[in-house]
Amino acid sequence: MLPDQGKKAVDDKQNEAITAASNKLAKRKSDLEENLKLSHDLKVLTKYFLVSVTGAATVTIAGIVKEAVTILVAVLYFYDKFTWVKGLGLCTILFGVSLFNRYKYLKLQKGHFGEGEVAVLHTTDSAGKYVILKEMD
């Protein structure tokens, strides 16, 4: 075998291996994109059902609390630097969530509910504990 033929054979095998690996990566990328689309669709569907039961304000407050937890995890677990801006943000979140919870508690005590809000009934029957109130015409 001539030296040029051996080098050409090695180059051909390397090109075949690179092509096969590229094809596998393209397939995996396609599968990953499909899974991401499915997870996004499921997230949207879950959020729709959650908003229809609890109301948009409650879901928004939950998202804000999630942001606070993200900051705390970044600081405590990943040793991210805790700055005064993060501290001010956490205090603002805690204050706002406290105000919202107080408002909802007072509203529950007075018996005022809006469309799509859930009232907790004081019963011993666990099957009939939650009632979704609808707007009456």
C-alpha cells in the first residue's frame, strides 16, 4: 500500500465517523426540540388551569415568590454574592406578598369573592371542602 493511499483511507474513515456523529447529534437535537415544545405546551396548559381556578393575581404572586426563591438558592447554594440590591428586592417581595395575603385574608373574612376565586368552607367533609364561585347573572 502506498503512503498516500493509507492516508486517504484514514481520512475517509475519519470523515465517515464525523458524518455519523453529526447525524446522531442532529437527531438528538431534533428530539430535544420536540421535548421542549411538549414541555412548553404542558406548562401553558397547566398555567391556564391554575389561573382558571385561583385567579391571575395569585399566579402572579406565586411567580414573584419563585423569583425570591431563585435569588435565595443562588446565594445559599451557588454562593452568589448577596448585594444590597438583592436584599432590597427580597424585602420588597416579602412586603408585597404579605400585603397581598393580608388583603386576601380580610376579603375571605368578609365573605367577598370575585369571579373564579376559591372559598374555603368550614366543613368536616373533605370532599366538599373547596367551592369555585361563579359570577351570577
